[in-house]
Amino acid sequence: MELHSTSFDDDMPIPARYTCDGEGLSPELHWRGVPRGTGALACRCVDPDAPSGVFTHWLIWNLDPSTGALDEGKVPTGAREGTNSFGGIGYDGPCPPRGHGAHHYHFELLALRQPLDLEPGATAEQFAAAIRDARIESVELIGRYERS
């Protein structure tokens, strides 16, 4: 599977538009090469560089594998979103502490055997448990963001 974005390149800075310093929109994501037998896709965005440990910025699941993309700032019909580490539901963009250096934001796309039976607002722990046995394959796109 391949994952890319028109919003930023792999291992490159994420534009402020997609962060707490801008509009806070979720970036556009595109994929191809979804494995045969995929019943649904899921995506999560985490920051492993956060002072408190891994910080979840986005959980979204039950994406139609045939779509090939997530549009900027949009949640497709039928998709569900989970609770992020800010305590909200949906995408909340990068917002590292000022002067903490560059943080890395891992956008992971997961091919799953079937749609997840999770309610909207599920936690990162519930999401991780649900994908454990459903995962077929995954791919990552990493962006960086720093606040001086």
C-alpha cells in the first residue's frame, strides 16, 4: 500500500493550515494498492514526541477502501471518528509545546478485514484493541511540525 498527501511530503514540515496555529483542518490523504480482501480502512495520527508520551491527534475508521482519498477537512459518509488526546472527537492538528523542537506526526493508514464495530468517540485504546485482529496491512506518512 502507498500513502501520500498533496498537503505535505513524507518527512517534511506540515503547513500551519493543518495545525493549531492555522485552521486545524485534517490534511488531504491519498492511497493506492489496497490489498485484496480489505473490508474497510482506518487511519490514525499520533505524535510519539509529546512530553506526556504518544499523543493521539486523530482516529477515523470504516473508510470505504475504494475511494482512494480523504479530502481536506472532510469526514466521508459512513466513517466514524474517535476521541483524540485533547479530549475532543475528530482531528485536532499538531500543537507541540513552544520551544520543544520538531515533533513527528505519524499518519498511519490501515487495511482491515472488516469494518470496525466501534461507536463514535472510541478511545485510542479501544481503537487499538479493535484493529489488533482485523489488520491486514498498514502504511505511514510522517510530517513534522515545530513551534518556536
